[in-house]
Amino acid sequence: MIAQVIVDVAAKQTDRVFEYHVPASLEVSIGDRVVVPFGRRKVQGFIVGLTDRTDYPGQLKDLLLVLDELAPLTPELVQLSSDLAQDIFAYRISILKAMLPGVMRAGYRKLLVPASERAKELLMFQGDPLEVNELKTPKDLALARQLLKNGDARIEYLVENKAKKKTVAVYSAKLPSAEYQSILDGLRANAAKQRLLLTDLLEDRASYPKKQADLEKLGLAASSLNAAVKKGWLEKQQAEVYRKPQVAKPLKNKRPLPLNDEQEQAYQAISADIARKKSETFLLEGVTGSGKTEVYLHAISKALENSRNALMLVPEISLTPQMVKQVQARFGDQVAVLHSGLSEGEKYDEWRRIRRGEARMVVGARSAVFAPIANLGLIVIDEEHEASYKQDSNPRYDARKVAIWRGKYHHCPVVLGSATPALGTRARAQKGVYRLLTLKKRANRQPLPKVDLVDLKHVQFAGSQFDLSVKLTSAIGERLAKKEQVILLLNRRGFANFMLCRDCGFVLKCPNCDLSLTMHKDTGMMQCHYCGHAEPVPELCPNCRSRQIRFLGTGTQKVQEELAALFPQARVLRMDVDTTRRKGSYEKILDAFGNGKADILLGTQMIAKGLDFPNVTLVGVINADTGLWLPDYNASEKTFELLTQVAGRAGRAEKDGEVMIQTYNPDHYAISLAQKQDYELFYRKEMQMRHAGNYPPYFYTALISIASKNEQNAARESFKIKRRLQAQLKAPTIILGPAPAAISRVKNQYYYQILVKYKREPRLNALLHQIQDDAQEIKKYGLTVDIDSEPERIM
């Protein structure tokens, strides 16, 4: 048998199938993770095909090792990797690795192995392999080179499998009960631990084998158990256990809620496709609080009743705990969870539960779209408008498109849900490519919250800063007096956006990026949010040594300090990247707020969507303009979505809700229509703007980014690529640029961009793949070329 393998070397020359002979001693299948010889190295690879014939004239090398008991990739995922590689300008091995938990990506060790006694003496070899990367001094490196040249040593490559199972000690009863009784009868009076163990073996024999931890709870130490093993009373073995993610305070069994007429119509349409095994894509457009989640849960239940499985994606890790609680309350242990907040071990174990068919329902963030779940009957993508569904680094896949591909493969419906659908999604529903389902009323029949715009050009501010208007602080005070809760949104973390010297005008910038440093008061550091550079907050101007330095702009830390001064009795929780770095911090903050242990939840966009707290009656947006004037074609759309979503957090139960949006641009259509929560009018207005500018969804886009530490080299290469595009592409295709990126330098790399806008360009895909392949040649000169199809951001 011959295995067709994709090897773990991401390059133009290796982005193809390599053939290996399968020794008779190995059992293999498509999707297996294997170790193969590749040149002088050994590398990891994936079997993507099996055959019994080859066109290769020479002797095929033997496949060396199969790494897993069960092939980690299903035939479906192998096929998906092939199709996806054609669309997203990534090498196939990058896609295959993205489909697996991080621990299943191979580690490689380069070892220096002595081949003579002389080499062993010179290297002071003690039996452990010598890591080539640990040879640091010029003397050691020169010695290694000499030994290799003379044949006294050789280089060996080792592929490390980092994927480890978790095991625990378990103890089995080894003797008949009658013998245990006889031993117990003959025990001396002071043998208390032995008596305890023997009594348990007699009275609770049906529960054996027992884990060591369970026996320790009875008061039996490891020493007592080891002694029992030596006496032949017990047999000790290692048993595999799953590292299962803990959901803080799971909900009690939650019964399905009755659906209203709108929800019932949506559910019936989706369930009919589940029953017919029809791969239709639905857009479920429902106002905030309209009960989209309940429709999802009913449809998932329908899929499970039909002996099929389900997959549900949520955009943010902050939404996952709340969604997981609801899904687990409904479907129990059938649910597996996949998101970046889990440890590597937990992710690996949840992934294995899915692959083994032990979980029938998967909830997770973007990468969960690759979960190896078989027999899918339904795929749900909640908050489908979210940019986080598009991966912004290699491989740049769009989880929504992958979900639709999988829906077609499994002949199952895909449900895209949102209160503010992406314009492209809504346009496809308008054309009949997707089927539109609408929920126009809140499920609890409560009205949408009243939204007030606060024009910051004409208000008085409370406190010493210019962040919170008197109107907003008065509303906060009223809610605190009524023991109600408040959510405040400011989509900017840190304390101050930049440091300015009032004497010389100096602004402290990142040495690696074309950006000012942000002040973080809690750590006393100035930080770059792009490369991570940090330095202490200066007391003097680094340029002129003046003390006249000011920290301007605002962030969540400064607002938190201001709230403490204005409302000293209020309990404030802050939720941003800085407060949620530690594992489990999302759940702790949200649980504390949900249990009434805080009065105000202040945060960035991660608090804007999906959260459901009945006691929240006021939502305040501190500055609605933070994303409005970004140099991106969809800045207005993203602003409208964010404001509409966060407004929907208010008044979700019996109490009426109110929203206050502070802005310097109250007349901008994205803000004024968010006030009215009028998605339909916004959709029509924004589509006119996109049509006038030849932007999506009227045109498709491809963004080519060229980066180099030398700005001239980046510019020169970008003009070469443009000339190549111009020679082969014709009108109505539009080529914009090259131009420096909006942030022209990041991590000491200068970025130039070319944007291709096209309606139908049959030659473009092949041409971009050729540009991608040719970029391998210029990599040695420090130039990189990245291609992003349908980018979410053009910055």
C-alpha cells in the first residue's frame, strides 16, 4: 500500500503530495498523523490518500510511524483542507495543522549523536541526547562541526508528539470476597487503615476499580494502598481520564421555553430542512432580546432527536461561558466546548471526546468550525456579523464560509443569526441566496429600550475628566439608588491614549511600531497594543527633560478611576483584555456581575453582545466615535453594529431599559440610526455608500500586503506586483495602491498594501496563487507577501 502524505513543511516546493510505502506492520487510514523521512530529517505528515500504484520510478521510502490510535482528521476534513487551500492562499499543511489542537502540532528536536568513543569523550556524553540548539559557545560549535566533518558524530532529527493523555491511578479488587473476610477476621486490633480498606472492599465491592483520589477521601494514604498492592490485595493500574472544562455554577436543568409565533415559524422552517437533510443557509435576523437562542436550542434538539449532531459557534470567548451554561443545562454531557480559554490539555481532551463520538453537540469560538464531529444535522453561527469569525493570520479562513461548506457536505442547514447582519449576508438573503427569517419583537414582549444621544459638544462633564457627562452620571446615580445594574462601554483599554509634552510637543511612540504608547496606570507602564513593547511611565519628557508632560485621551482604566471618585459606594467590575488574561477570568467577572456582586460592569466591546442580565436597566456608551473615523470602508457598519448590540443589553426582563450614547457626531447616520435601532434604514443607506465606492458586497476584494524591515524594498516589491496585476486584469476590476498601510510600521516591519476590487475575474485566483508561490523566492531578502481574500479590515 502507498500513502499519499502532506508533510509538515510550509513552502511552495513542498505544497504537494509525497508518496511513501506502508510497511505491512503498520495499519493506516486517511487522516492519520504520521512520521516520515524527508531528506535527512524526520517530519510529521498527514495521510490524505491511499493507493496501490505509483508513477514514481525509484524506490519509495517507508512510512515510519503512526502517531494516534484513531486518525485525528476525518475524510471530510481532509477534503475540506484541499478545497480551502484553493480559496484562501495558504499552504495545505497550514490548514491541516489549524484543524487540530495545538498539542497535536509536532515539536522537532535536532540532536548531535556521537558515532565514536572519541566523540563521546570530547562531548562529555552521559547518555542523554545533545540538543544542537543548546550548543552556544564558539568552541562547542567548532567542535561539533569538526566531529561531523570527520564522521565521529551525526545529526538526528526527532519528531516529538506533545499530545499526552491524562491518567490516574485506579485500584481493582484482586481476591474473592471470602478471602478479604478471612484476612479481616485475622487482623490485629491496631491495624486501622487495613481494616478500613478491607471493610470497603467487602461493603462497596461493586464500585471497584476505584480511583486513588476516591480512596484517599476515605482516609487511605498512598502508602497504605501501595502496601495493599504488595500484599496482593489490590491491583494498581493507570486509567485515562478527561480534563473536562469546568463551567462556573452550571444552570439547573432548564426546560425548553415555549416559542412565540415568530420563533415557531423560524423553528419550523429550520427543522423541516433538518428532517429533509437539505443544505440550506438561513439568516435569522432578530432584534436584540427576540429569543434567537431559544430557536437555536429547539433546532439543536430536533437534530439530536433525528440521530444527528450539532455545531454552534459564538464569536467571543466572553460569550462562551453564558452560552455553554445554557446549552449544558439543556443537553448535559452531550456537549463539548472548544475555545482559546481552555488549557491545551482540556482542548485536547474535549477534541478527543468529539472525535470518538462521545459528544454530540459542540459549542465554541472560530476554530471550533473544524471540530471532527460526524453526521452533522445543524450548524449555528450566532452573532454572524462579527469580524472575529475571519482569521486575520495565516491561514486566513472565514468560519462562516467553512460552515456553509460543511453544511453542504453533511446535507444539513446552516443558521446565521444576528440582530445586525453583515451587509454581505443580508444582501445574499435579499437576493434569495440565503433564506431570510425575521424576529421583529422581543420574546418577553417588552419594548426595545429608549435610546438617548448625548451631544458631547454641548454638555457639562462630571468630575475632573471629560469622559462622563452630568446627564449620564445622574442616570447612573438613579439606577444605583434603585439597586439596579449598569453596563458602560468604552472600546478603548488602558488609562490614557498617549503622552504629550506641553513644552516641545513630543509624543512618546513605540520604537517598533508607528503608534503612540498607551499609559496603563495599574502597572505603571506605557504599552504598545500591537507588539507588546512596554516601558515605565516617564516623569520627565524624554526629548527636552521638561516636567510639563500630560497623559491625554481616555481608556477603561481612567473611567474606572473616575467612577470610583464619583460613586465611592458603587462596586465596579472592569472587563477588557488586561483584566481577562488569566484562565477563567471571563466567567468570574460575568458570574460576579450576574449574582449582583457588582453594580457597574465597565468594558470594551467584549461586553457588547450576547450577555443577558435581567437587572441591567441602563447601558451607557462613553464615546461612540472611537471606531467611526477609522480608515476602513466598513467603519460605519461596525459602529452601528456595536451600538445596536450594546443597547440590547438593557431592559431584557420586566424592568424598562434605557440607553445613553455619548458622541461628538450625533448626526452621523450610523449613530442616529443606532439610536432608533433601525437596521433596515441603515442597511439601505450603507448599501448606497458601498455602491458609490465600489466596495463589498457590490465588489469582491483581495488585499495584498507586502512587508519588509526596509521601507524602500517593500515599496519596490509592491509596485512590481501591481504591474503584474495590471498586465493580466482588465476593467471593471479596480486595483488600488500600492500605498503604505494605515499603520505603516508594526514590529519593525514596514507595510504596503494593494487592494483588488472585482466582480468576476476568472484569472485572479491563479495569478494570486502564483504571486504567493513567487513570494518564497523573495523571503530570503526579508520580504513577505500575504494575501487575504475578502478581508474584514483594510488597515
